[in-house]
Amino acid sequence: MFATRFHGRGGQGIVTAAELLSVAAFLDGSHAQAFPTFGSERTGAPVVSFCRIDEQPIRAREPIAEPDAVIVCDPTLLHQVDVFDGLSGQGHLIVNTTRSFADLGISEVADRLPAGQAQTLPASTLAREHLGRPLPNAALLGGVAALTGRVGMPSLVEAITERFGSGSMGLGNVAAAQACFELIAERIGETANA
């Protein structure tokens, strides 16, 4: 089973991101589930969302305590919430930011993961460029697809299009996801060739 935990703030679309990831996995032929954990928080409050992907039916329903991947939509949470809790030394990490891990003060976390499996990704910037709004959720999923290989881009594109339609919202989200996919794929290729 591959377990992903998303950390963000209300209004950033992390519940939708987990749902889209699960739909893409389902379209790829896997079993998947997605669910959030939050109360009656207002926009801007910390929110956690989860996605499990497996080749077998998934019976677990509890929050993910030991994720294989952690996706941080809002870097201001890095020192407010223990977003790295339970992340294994073989895990994957994506932080939505234009800053480096050193600038964020989390180099030690990134350094303990295998080479290339911890990435910063300017998802909000790319979303603004392609969508006109800094909503990083679908954009980040392109990075998740490239970094983990757990879902394919064709399935992710289909999931995004099903959710947002084939108009400007759907096309913008697909373009942002594709840009993030290509950026991470290029970085991983460089790491493998180093």
C-alpha cells in the first residue's frame, strides 16, 4: 500500500487533491481511497487529507500515521504542525515553495530521504501562470505523479478533467499539473545521472 498525507490550509484544495489522486489511481486500475480530517475550521486553518493506493482492496479507514509521501501545500505549516511525523527514511516529500529546504530550515528532513525524493515545487506560481489563480492542488499532483510513479499523467489528466471540465478551469489545472510533472521528472533525471 502507498499512503500519502497532504498538509495545507482550508481553501487550498487539499481535500480535492487527495480525491483527484485516488481517482487517478482508480483509473490506473488500483484500489484507492481519499478522506480528510478537519472540523469546522475556517478558511486558512490547517487541514490534513489522506490518500491510500493499493493493488488489493483497502480495509483501513484510520488517518495515515506513517505516510510514504508527505505533500505540504503551505510552507508556513512547516514549523507549526509536525508535518513530517511518521515519514519513513525511504519516503517522498514535496513542499510547495520557491525557497530551498535550507531557507525553510528543514534541510535535515530532506537530507535523510533518498536522493531526489525530497523536492520543492513552485506549484502556486505555476498554477497562477496556467490557471490565473494560485491554487496549488492539481499542480502538486503532477509533481506527485513524477516523484512517486504511483499514478500516470494520462489518468491524472482524466481525473482533473472529470472534476473541473474541459473549459478554462480544467485546461489550466491540467497545464499546471503537466508543468509540475515535467519539472520534477527533469530533476529526478538529473539526480539519477549525477
